[in-house]
Amino acid sequence: MPETRRLLPALHTRSEPVSRERLTERGFDRAMERMLSMQPEDIIAEVKASGIKGRGGAAFPTGIKWAGVHAAAGGTRYVVMNADESELGTFKDRVLLEQDPLGALVGVLIAAHAVRARKAYCYIRGEYREVEQRLAAALTILAECGWVGPDAVDVEIRRGAGAYIAGEETALLNSIEGKRAEPRVKPPFPTNHGLWGAPTLIQNVETMANVAVLFAHDVQWFKECGTPETPGTKLIGLSGYVRHPGVYEVPFGYPMTNIIHDEDLGGGLSGSERLRAILLGGAAGTFMAPEEVEASLLDYGSLSRYGASIGSGALMVFDDTVDLTWVLKKLARFFADESCGQCVPCRIGTRRILELLDQEGLKTRAEDLRELALAMRDASICGLGQTAPVALLSILDRPERQGA
Amino acid sequence: MADEVTLTIDGMSVAVPRGSTVRAACEAALVSIPTLCWHSNLEPANACRACVVEVKGSRALVASCSRVAEEGMDVQTASDRVRNSRKVVAELLLSTSDADLAPDLLHLAEISGADKNRFAGGATWQQPVKDDNSLYIRDLSKCILCYRCVEACGEDAQNTFAISVAGRGFNAHIDAGFGRELPESDCVFCGNCVAVCPTGALIGKTEWTLRQNGQWDEDRISQTETICSYCGVGCELNLHVLENRIVKVNSPMDHPVTHGMLCVKGRYGYEFAQAGE
Ligand SMILES: Cc1cc2nc3c(=O)[nH]c(=O)nc-3n(C[C@H](O)[C@H](O)[C@H](O)COP(=O)(O)O)c2cc1C
Ligand code: SF4
Ligand code: SF4
Ligand code: SF4
Ligand code: FES
């Protein structure tokens, strides 16, 4: 299958990424005008009807989140675009912002109008300096159009605090407020009680870009791609033992195997050319065995049969020379380094998992590891601690998959 | 009633005032919930996770010390997931920290059937005792990072903000700013952090010295209540006396004036007045 290009601009796009011509060529000026003529309720209804789900990991229905912020009490509201992108194997927001920064920003403006926010933040990963400059330039274009600024929606770029945890939505809010990037307890959710206590809408870059292309077209067009449950496309960050690693835009419902093998996508396995497993969803993701990959489509329902989820769209491919225990140790090191240290299960648990794996505990201490992993999943405050043991559990559940 | 909510705890229906926490609702239903970081006079820090319960419809377990009870909530306090989490929390803390003076942690370990050796043998919090002032000792090998001292020093009582958590992950620790010693920090030595510390990681110097010498004997310590005479606020003091010597001063946590919090004069002035005699 040739790659679908909706969020990523078509290959024959002629205009510069940051230019007024790009706004026209991609239909974003049309999207802005159409949106500005609509009532917030109607904008939200359209987002709901499109079936867009969050692309940052949790796949929460976007329209429902917007309705929540819209209905929340309080005069001041904020919109935040989450461009902190620090999940392992995830580099799609960067590519998206490099290739088409105006799209995501138009999504931010549509969101701001829908929830009546006058102020928006773009929280961008600290290492993405060039992307940040591109975003700033794109904001200048939107300001020239009269859509960004003190009389419209004020958009401020904030540079990330340099930690994986800062991408978690409530830690991100603390970081914008100038505090330590530690997650807050939910509830209250940011939709009601976000930045400085005001209702706040937080969306991933790719989610915002979806909103922009939706308004550049319409619901019917949007749903022509993907599945009835999950319309649209997903950016996949393909890495590891594939011929053509990179970011690909794939319609929901597409066979997982084809993402790896299609000539226009992964181009097939490299290395030994024999698949041992994929890790789907990054460090917080799940290992899937070859036959599970074979039997799955890129959709939440299909993948959940194997306890897997798409997460941020990171897809790492391992050939059969890779020892998955070694991968698990790398993941354990990552989480031990990135835990914020606020709650006991994650603060100490991530360290103990690392130690136990280093002592080859996967074989000798499997039951202790499992109980530790379950306590972390169940009792940690935030998604980091809750998902840190997921990959480990996916291996513990499939002992025959550990490999070499 | 409009200002009450009714929820189910382990199958029992209980009504509590709106705004109550799930923990308080459990208490009302006579179901005891273990807690470590929660303290009646401080904002919940949500850090220890000893108090988690299972709420129907919620994927992760819920910290009962901070979660507000809702109408119709269905709470399980002893499910397999709850019991496993409590046990692992106790085991993890016992694997890092010295629990000798931490009755709540020892209690949690006992009721959860924790095996203190299960996750032991790795990195610990073992570190030298910090003896950098004449009023209290910081023996952070005992610390469980419950945040109580931070809360007491900050918004919840003292408003001094002398200490906070620094570092990440396993290296997160209580710090008086840039690793300074206390006398160089913003600390005013009110000892309110000492009063709320559940582990003896913060401990009055007199008590610590007596314990070191094997002379601290709870059975021989008598307690006398009095009103502090240093100023006119009317703080109630609880003088702990061992062999005619004041060895510790605190204030009842439920006292309407102090809520357990004192200033440096009330908490340490009496010990010092007599030391000079
Ligand atoms: C540890 C952790 C890190 C996260 N990092 C990111 C991130 O870098 N970018 C992102 O969009 N979402 C991240 N998330 C998810 C956010 O908390 C939040 O769900 C998301 O930004 C919501 O946007 P969406 O609904 O558009 O996906 C992270 C979550 C966790 C638990
Ligand atoms: S789960 Fe980990 S990252 Fe999240 S709050 Fe707890 S310690 Fe911090
Ligand atoms: S003694 Fe008082 S001021 Fe000093 S750290 Fe403790 S609470 Fe803060
Ligand atoms: S010093 Fe005491 S009060 Fe402070 S975090 Fe450690 S155990 Fe808690
Ligand atoms: S007592 Fe509730 S989290 Fe510590």
C-alpha cells in the first residue's frame, strides 16, 4: 500500500512548511474560517462526530474531553499542546512539527475557540530546538493572519524541563507553573482543575493536527480512512530491525504485519530477517509475538486481545538474535532513571526491578517480580509507574518468549 | 440528605458528610485502613500508597486518604489487588529504610504479612546521621519520603519552606536547599517537621542522645500538660519528663490553637532553660 498522507503533507506539496502558501495549500485557512463561523458547541459536536481519539497514548475520545472543558465552571481556560515527546522509540511529533507546524497550531486555535480559551501553551521537548524555532516562525504567520495574538488567542512556547515525566499531563502543568515536574493526583482532572486551577485542555501534537485536517475537510472525509471504531490515521514510529525505519502514516485497521513488510512502509525485516517480537507503545508498551503480530490490525480492539495498545505509536522490531531479557533491562534502567520519586511503588519498585533483572531474576524470582509489577501497576500515582511494569508483565505472561 | 453521600464499603452501606475522604468513610464503617504519609493536620501527599483501595469502575487502585467519597461508590478494602499492593509497599519500604522507630510501618508490615527480606539486598537509604544543630537530628536512613515534614514546613503549618524534595526516582530525598546543612538554611527550628515525622528520621536531639545511650525508657517518662508562657497565644504544651528532666515537648495534634505545631521557644526553650540551670 502506498503511504496515506493526511497529517503529513503530500509528497507533491510545493509550499514551504512555514508560509502563507502552506496554509492555503493544506486548506488550513479554510479550516480557520469555517471554524470561526461556528459556535463552540458545534465545533465540539464535529470533533465528537469525527471519532478522533487522543494520539498521545491513552486514546481518550477527544470530543468528550473538549466537552468536559467547555462545561467546566470558571472564566479563565487554557489549552496546552503536549510536544514533550520523550517516549522511547517515539519521534513522530517531531517529524510532524518539522514538516507541517501550521497544522498542529491551527488545531490548537480550533481547540481554544471551542473551549473559549484566550491563552494556549505549546510545551515542547527541550532538545527540539530547531522545531521550536519553526513553531515560533509558524506562530508569526498565524499572528499576521490575525488569529494569534493578544486580541485573538495568545500562544506561548514553553521549553520542556528535560524529563520523561514532564510529558505526563499533570506534571506538565506543574512545570508550566514553575514547579517541580511531579504528577498531581487525579481527580481532579485537568479538564476541571488544570493550570493555576483553571479548566485546561491538554492534547498531543498529533491530536491537534488531526483536528486541523478535520476542519480543512469534514466528518465524512475524515471517516473515509480507518475503522468505524477508530477513524483516521496514526503516525507510527518504526524502528529496530526493519529495512526502512522512520515515521509512517497508516490508517487504523491496517494489518500490523504489513506495516513492517510493505515496500512503502517498513520494507521488510532486516538483521536475521526472522521476527522474535515487536515492542508496541514504547517503554510503556507490550511485547507481541510474531503470531500475535500476524493476527492483529492496527486498532485498539484488535490489539487488546493480546493485552497490547498503540500508545504513542512507537513500534520497535526485534529479530531473533535479540535477547528480550536484555531489552527488558534497558527498559528497567529507563524507568528507574525517569521515575519522579514521589510514590513508593514506583520510586523503589523501578529500582528493584532493575536489580532483580540484573541478577537474572526473570527465571529465579518470577513470582516476586510479578507481585512487584502488579503492585506498581495497581498502586502507583501516575501512568509512569502504572505502565513501567507492563512490558515485563507481557514477558512474564509468555515465559516461552524470552528467547536466547 | 443533600449534604451527605452514601457509599458501600466492603458491602456495607455508610453515609458520610459530603467532602469526606474514602478513608474517613472507611473509618465511619469501622474498617481500618493502614496509612503512612497521611496525617490528620496535613494535606494528603499521596506518596506512600499504603492506603489504596479498589473502587469499582476505576482501573488503578485509589488512595483513600485523599480521594473524596462519592455517592454510590463501591469500595473494596481487602481485595487481592489491595492486599498485594499494601504488602509490596511495606516490603519495599523495609528494604530501603530502618523501621525501628516507625510504628505505622511496622504495623503495616504485620497486617499485610510482609516479608522484610523479600526485596532486601539492593540499594538502601543507609547514610550517616546528620547532626548539624543542637535541637534535632536527621537520621535519614529511617526516612520513607512521606512528605509530612515538607508539608509541615510549608503551606500546611510553618510557611517557612525550608525543606523540599530534591533528586529524582530512588535518589529523591529531603533537602534544605542545595544540599545545605540546616543552620545555613531557612530553617527556624520550630521542630514542626520533627513532630509529624512518622519514622524517627527527624528526632529531638535529647531523645536521640538518650536512645543512643539506652536511657530512653517510655515507661519511666511522665507527661504533664501546661500552657506555654513565652507569649500570649496560649499554646498547649505536653512536657515529657524523665527523671525530673524535660526531654521532649510537643502539643496535642487536636489542640484548637496549635494543631500540634509550635515555635522554637515552646518546643525547645524549656529543655534549654533547664539545661542552663
Ligand atoms: C510518563 C508519561 C509521559 C507522557 N509523555 C507524553 C508526551 O511526551 N506527549 C504526549 O502527548 N503525551 C504524553 N503523555 C500522555 C499525557 O499525559 C496526556 O495523556 C496526553 O498529552 C493527552 O493528549 P491526547 O489525549 O491528545 O493524547 C505521557 C503520559 C505519561 C504517564
Ligand atoms: S508513578 Fe512514578 S513517576 Fe508517577 S508519581 Fe509515582 S514516582 Fe512519580
Ligand atoms: S524545624 Fe521548622 S522551619 Fe526547620 S525544617 Fe522543620 S518545620 Fe521547617
Ligand atoms: S524525614 Fe520523616 S517526615 Fe520527612 S519525609 Fe522522611 S519520614 Fe517523612
Ligand atoms: S496514606 Fe494515603 S498515600 Fe499515604
